[in-house]
Amino acid sequence: MLSLDDLRKEAEAGTIDTVVAAFTDMQGRLFGKRIQVEYFLEEVVDHGVEGCNYLLALDMEMEPVPGYEMANWEKGYGDFGIAPDMSTLRRVPWLEQNALVLCDVVNHDGTPVVASPRQVLIANYERAHEMGYTPQFATELEFYLYKESYAEAHEKDYAGLTPTIPYILDYHILATTMDEQYLGPIRRGMHAAGIPVEFSKGEAWYGQHEVNMRYADAITSADRHAIYKNGVKEIAFLNGISASFMAKPSEKDIGSSCHVHSSLVGADGKSVFVDENGEETDTFRHYLGGMRRHIKELALMIAPAINSYKRYAAESWAPTSISWGRDNRTCGFRIVGHGQSRRVECRIPGADMNPYLGIAALLAAGLDGIENQIDPGPELVGNAYEAGKAEPFPSTLHEALGLWEGSEFAKRALGEAVHAHYLNYGRYEQKEFDQVVTDYERRRMFERG
């Protein structure tokens, strides 16, 4: 990490000449500006920069979408402020002479833009603090590496790509050695950027990997997640290959998950999930109960795209239910860890989850469980994939959208403005897909239909 004094010294020495000031959009992408370091130090540190408010009202193709209250043609698509959070300032080791700072999106009067993903999380983080807790989170992101560059993948319409390893490499040392030319720079780069890495490992399919980061408070973890995901893609680009965090790259592939681990720490710095004897507390059970109670109506925050739901398939390592179990990978919620490390692992999100929105949703649900003493119900023992054994998670964006639209909890916990903003997002995503003719339809119907 860099302090302001560090940055001034680096600027004087000529070792840093550019600062990337970025925030995360609805889809989880980093948006912002590259700023000459002298201007950043003289002006931006105190006054921030500005950007068009349509950046929180776009689809993936960068098309302005109607229906958003905060940004629209009627209001002229004005600017909002992009205010650096200097505690996030860091080097970008894989980009020459670059630093990066994450920013909050603010209105002209300095108040937060409430629908901004980072602000959605901050609001729930502050609520946890009011209740006496510091929420601790970590995300496990899986991704695929392909031999084609991004330009080559685009030319091939992202079909028929070649995984860097042509066989399953789960925990496979030889196979991961073959990809170490890519994974090594990712691990070392993240560590040098102030994102402590635990390990990398091969995952469950051809060319699939996982690099895990250390546990931290909820906002820090989401910040690291956003920088890491962008950084993996940049490092892949610099090495002439491509990386994908799609939840399900093809119907033949195992999906890429984002398992989310969480716990709560009290004022004494100790977990409130266990007592002095290491036994699980009512706080733990109610936190889990709240997550289970609300996860379906918050599915839009957890699985935000059409493709997200293609990952949920029986015996695919992705859960299909909201069941909970102890060290049971067939369940949506897996209880892991011992003593102070006792935590809930939510296995439902995919690698396409926006970290701020997903963590905010899970945290809001868990806190509601504590406040209302929600019981999680009985543990599932055995195979949660067995038909009729567990309550299913939504299987389509259409289903998730209906649950979100009718959710009084989402309106109350996240705010009506946030609820309306992301309802518009979900409706547009579903409408756009409903108009598309897919390869599946052409293959089945072009000749034989």
C-alpha cells in the first residue's frame, strides 16, 4: 500500500507517473480515469474528479438504459463526483509506473450516490458496526485461462477456445507448473499490490484456476476482489492469453464459482460465532438463519446475469439449493472452520458476482437474522442434490427478478432507491436476452424444425 508521502516521493523519483482513479459499476467493472501524478497530488486528492453519471446506468455493451431515476436523458446525463478513498492507494506492479486508488461516487453536495455498489456495501457495513460487529469476509474466485488472446477470442466469437491445460487440473501440481508462467505473476503482482494471497491451485476443469486472498473486513475484501479480477485480466492480456470469469463458459464446462466466507467480530476482536468454549452461539445460528431466509429474494445480487443460472446443475460442484451442512460441498451454505475461524461459506455465487452487491446482500440477510432471531432449520446430512431433499435456489434470472421485485426485505434492508435501481437493471437484462436468437435454437431448428 502507498501513503500520500510515499506517492509524492515516487512521483519525484519518476517511478510513478500515473494514478488510476476507479470505481466499480453495476456489472463489477472498474471505471475511471488515468491521471498524471502531479495533477493527482495537486488537485484530485482534495477535490476528486468527475465523470458522467450514465456510468451507473449502462448495460454491458455501454448502452444507456432507460428507467433509472439517478441518470437519464431527461436530466441530461450530468456528472457525479469520483472521490478517492486514499486508504486504498497502491502500486499496480504489473503496469509500469502506475498506481491505483479506489473511489466513492458522490453527488455534487458530497452525499453518496446510494445505488453505487460500494455505497450499498458501506451502508450495510455501518449497520453492522451500529450493532457492535465488524463483518469479516473473503471471496474465492475461480476463472478459466485460454491460449487465445482477447483479440483472437473476439475474432472466434468466443467459441472453440483452447484451455491452457487440456485436462482436469484440480490440485494438480504438474499441470499448474505448466501454467505457472501466468499464475506466478498473478500471485506476486497481487501481493505487491497490497492484496495478500494465500495460495493458487488448479480447479475442477480444463484450464481452470483459483487464487485465494486473505480474510479481511467486508469493504477491504470487496475492494481487493474488484482490483484482483481486473488485474487477472490485465496480466492475461500482457501475456497474450485471455482469462474469463463467466459463471458458465459453455454447457460442457464446470462453472466458475465465487465462494463467500463470512463471520462477525465483536468489540474485543473475537468472533461472536463461538463462545469461550468454542461452541457455536445463537448469534451464529441466527446469522445463518437470516442468510437462508432471504437468499432467494436477494438472488439478483448474488447471481446477476442470465449466464449465472446455467452454473446450477446437479453434481456439478455448484449448489442447487439453499440447504446448510457441515463441511458438505453439496449444500448452498457450508459450515467450516474451528474455534475462532468458524464461519459460513456461501457456495451459491458465481465468479460473475459484483463483490460489493453480493457481500452487501449476504451481510444484510445475516444481520436481519440476528435482529429477528431467525432459526436456520435442521442441518442437511447427505447429498443435497437428491431430488426433493432441499429447498431450491432460483434457477433463472426471470425467477430471481420476480422474487426481488416483490421483496419487502430488500426494500427495507438495502433501501427503496437501491431496490428500484437494480430492479430496472434486472428487467433490462432479461428483456435483452429474451430478444436474442441463440446458437442452440439455430442448431436445432434451422434445418430440422
